[in-house]
Amino acid sequence: MISNQILQSTIEGLKSIVRVEFGIMDTDGKEIASTADMSRCSAAAVEFAQSPADSQEIQGYQYFKIYDENQPEYILVAGGSGENTYTLGKVAAFQIQGLLVAYKERFDKDNFIKNLLLDNLLLVDIYSRSKKLHIPVDVKRIVLIVEAESGKDSNILELLRSGSGITNRDFVTAVDENNVIVVKDLSDGDSPKDIDKIAKSVIAYLEKEKVRGSRVSYGTVVKEIKEVSRSYKEAKMALDVGKIFFDERQIVAYSELGIGRLIYQLPIPLCKMFIKEIFGGKSPDEFDEETLTTINKFFENSLNVSETSRQLFIHRNTLVYRLDKLQKSTGLDLRVFEDAITFKIALMVVKYMKYMETFEY
């Protein structure tokens, strides 16, 4: 639970204060951390671990047991004999015992949140474990998913745990190899704009820490702890839909997905049937670059012929010619609203299909 590096750092800090050499071993006598060579104490540590005593002086060293749920977890060895070394060793053992309890509680909470997000808990277990871990059940929360360009980096997890805007009421964890998840505790006065500010502050903080290409998605606000998994699923969908249809955005909210949310939930066979029905055997992304540029710019300008021709630096008649040509090849006139909507949806469906193909492989 506690990393060897943290234990090493702890006893080095203690040594710098009290000027006593320390070593930490497991109950099999294997050295985990030390400020000096403690190999000669290995056999004695094993023997001490099996004894009923909580502390003992053996051959000029003080030995102390550190417990996890009434079972010895570590053996702390303090170099030197005498009452002074015993007292300092007792203080060091108390410090490490407290560290073990704190990390165990953090581990238990992290494990609970992971299972909560993944819907692995019964309703009765959610409330009983929340009470045991002192987690409020009826506060407003929202789930944010943070993804960096290079995938999940364990450094990002630690950065966010100590990052700007993260409080001791929030939870930062990960359930897969790609994303870091923030379960954010909200106050009653937080509005959608405040939530967007939270997402922006996460990206700004990561950029400050030299983490590039980060994206943040988030679900809707929930008022009970049992609904946290819903907000997580919404944030996950927002992340995927954002990559397909809003790849220029760094922040994507589930509530702003629009028609992209509907298309994302369509089965692929139905999408293929739709494309075949509209375009026959041809896909809209098979058009040449000039045609695609014209189509996209026409949509950007709300089907306005004059403004589109001006932005494309072509004559109005040239644009009309291109639209007529497109109508002959597809049967759809983009100047007609209904046909334009059909074509726009078809383009989005094709983007979705291509994304899903990439995801599968």
C-alpha cells in the first residue's frame, strides 16, 4: 500500500531529526527501506515478528511492530540500545503506523470510488461503505475525465491529486490505462459556467506542468452518490463524441453534444444502411478536396451562397455550378434545407463509422 520510496523518505526525514539509524523490514526479514545497512538484523526481525511482544531490544537494536488490522505488517529497527533510542524508535513507529492507516483509508476510498464508477456495487453496499468511509452521500457531484495526448501518465494522476482546485472532498482516480477521473464535489451555487471554469482550470494547470494536448469531458451534475456512475458514463460518452465531431475542442460537456449524441448510439449496420440509401454505393468522404471544401464552407455559412462564394474567393456562378454538379451525382440539393440536413447528418455518420473502425482495430 505504501510505496517503498515513501517509507524510505519517511525514515530519512526521521533520521535527520533524531539522529538515529532506522530500517524497515517485512515479517519475513526482507529489507524494504533503511538509512544504514541493517542486513544483520534480518534473522532477528523474523524471530521478533513471531513473538507476542510489540517491542524488544535484541543485540543492541530496538525492534518495533507496525500493525495492519491487528496483524504485523512491518518491523521497524532502530539502531542503538538504551531508553533514549527506545523512545525515539517508539515515536518513529507511531509515525509510520499513522502513515499506514492514512494510506489504507485512501486506498479503501479509491477502491470504493472505482467500483462506484463501474457500477460494481449493490445499492445497499454503496450507502453502508459510504458511511464507513465517512463519505457524504447527498452532495452535488460531477465527474470529469481527463485525457492527455500521450495517454494516461501516472504523473498526471499525482499532479491532479495535488492540483489547483482539487480539495479533500474530491476524488481523483483511474479505472483504465488511458484516462484520469475526477469526481468533483460541488456547492449549491455552482452553475454550468462554474463547472466549465473547473475544466478550464484543470487544462491550464496541466499545461503549466508541461502536460500537452489534454482534453476534459464531463457529465451532468448528480445529487446522490448512487448516481455518480451515470455522470461518469456521460463524461465517457462526451469524450468519445468530442473526438469524433468536436476534435478542435479541449473541453466537451455531455449536455452540449447535440445530434452527435444520437449518432454515437446508432448501430453500425444501421449507419451503413443509411449511407447506402442516400448515396448508393458512394460515400460522401470520397468526394474530391474541392467539393468537400465547398460543402463544409457552405454549411459554415448557413447555406448562404453569396457569403460562401466570397469566402472561397470564387464567383457566385462557380459555386452554383458546383452545387448543381453535386446535386446530379447525389440527388441532393444543398440549397434545399431538407437535403442539406440529410447531407450534414450523412457526413457525421461517416465520421462516426470511421472512428469506430479505428477503435476496433
